[in-house]
Amino acid sequence: MTGLTTHVLDTAIGKPAEGLKIDLYRLEGDARVHLKTLTTNADGRVDGGPILVDESFRIGTYELIFYAGDYLRGTGAPLTDPAFLDLVPIRFGISDVTAHYHVPLLISPYGYSTYRGS
């Protein structure tokens, strides 16, 4: 499989992060071009397969913005005001359009991690 996928897990409760909003941008010079807005399903993934595929899956720099604060408030997690984590940006590069890029996010109210998954 080629394309871009993501998956969000809430490590504080040990479950997929359902209902988390994500914005996807492509960086073009100094500009960020909004490509789409997505929401995670009950499995912490987005419906419809890869986020980017075919002609939209191009070499370049991208950014996923995860609305972690909104999600965490929705779960009833006790957060400070302002929340320690609100928007979580992950900027990454796609250098091979024949490959699969998976960008998972593990979140909790006070920390997050990511990696290039499979």
C-alpha cells in the first residue's frame, strides 16, 4: 500500500482516540496549504482509507495538526487552563511516493509521541 495514514491512541485510558479532529497541510515555500480536515473513528483512524493517495500523494513537506485539547476535554480528562497540550503539530517529509507513510500519535493530557509506523 502507498499513501499517508494516521492513527491516534489515548495512552491515558488505553483506547483509540475517537472523535479527534485533524487538519492536514502541505507546505509550499512559506505558505501552509490546507488539504483537508478529518475526524478519527472508533478505532482512532480516519474513514475512507489513506489520507493522501494517488495524485495527491506527492513528494514534499506536510503537517498534521491534531486537536488534542478539544479531544481530551471531550473525554472529561482533568486539564489545566490553558491545557498543557492543545494543538499537536507533526511536520514530516514525504520523499518516496511508492512507499507507505504512517504517522501515529500517542497522546495523554501531559505528553505525546509519534514515529513513522508501518
